[in-house]
Amino acid sequence: MRSPWTCILWDVDGTLVDASVGILRRLTITLEHFGKRAPTRAELVHWIGPPMYDSFQVNVGMTPDESAEAVRFYRTLGKADGYTKDARLFDGVAELIGDLAAAGIPQATASSKPEVQVVALMDHFDLSSALTATVGATSDERTLSAKADIVAEALRRLAAAGVDTSRPVLVGDRHHDVEGGAEHGVPVIFVRWGFSWPHESAGAQAAVDDVDQLRALLMFEDAGD
């Protein structure tokens, strides 16, 4: 098997992992603690994807300082859960990542989740060995959190590992992925099984509805000479 890409970057929340049950529970506890209304499950689309530091400001009007405090409280809950409670992989993604690794195609995460959580999730789902780099945000979500910066860091780590980064692709499920990739000329394959509005795929190179469609864009059988 071969790939048209020299390396593949993966968003995590909404692309590889459905952590919505735990996110909703922790958001409910956090927002009620700070006297704010908890979101409904339908409103999770406003929360999953962007850095929580930004979301607390945009979605409930917190100041930057209040948001930083809310993030610390929220992350304490996540740490108590071990970061993996109630999380599940979307159907077929583990097999695809394994097949790409077996074909020798370098892969890395490029997630706005704190890196310590991304590492825990990849370990939990036995995906770490298939990845050349596991990249996420800094724990405070302020030093390194913007998607464009995460993409740049993922490419830097791949290059440092000797990977050819001349034709990268990012797989994601939010407009932040499309915009962050565009800042570095990285095309995006948009997956529609995550937490997004239909218009968010605008600007992506392609959009897919299932893993089989994604597989067809990431790898193909080498017919030989």
C-alpha cells in the first residue's frame, strides 16, 4: 500500500476519539461551579474542538483570568478521571491508523487537547506505537494551543524524526483544523462524523462521511511496475 501523502496529521477530539460523554459531564460540573448554565449535549458543538481557554470566553463570557481559572478546575476533573473515562474511538479509525503504520506512512497527532491527555488517550487505545509523534497543546492552553501552532509543532517533530514533511495532510472535523492547516499550506480532509456544522468543511480539500472514504484518500494499492 502507498499514500499520496508523505505524512498524516490527526486531530483527536471528534476525529479519532468521541470523548463527548466525559466532556459534557466535566463541563456541567465546571460551569455550575462558576455559576454558569451548563450546555446541553446539542450545544457541545460549541465546545469540542477549540481550546477550552477560548471556549469559556466565547461561549459564556468569562474574562481571560476567569477562563484560566475555569480551565484549571476543568483539567483537575479530567486528571481525576485519568483522561480516558467514557472515551471511545470512532469506528474503524484504529484499524486505519494501524494499516497506515504497517505501510510505513508516518503519522502524528495535532490536537488542541493538552498533550498529556492526548498521550494518555493514544496509550489507552494502543495507538502510540503507530505514531511517530504525539502532539497536543500545553497544559495551560495558552503557550501552545492555536491549531496553526499545533500543526507547526507536529511538522517540526516529524521533521526532527527524519520524516519527509513535503506533502503533509491534516485530518480533522472543525473549521479550526481547516484554518490551522491553511496557515502552513497543509490540505485538510474533513470528517463529518465529529462535532461540526455542515459549513465548517468549507476550504477543506475533501470531506468524507465514513472511514472507508477516508481510507481511499489516504492510501491505495501499489500496482507495481
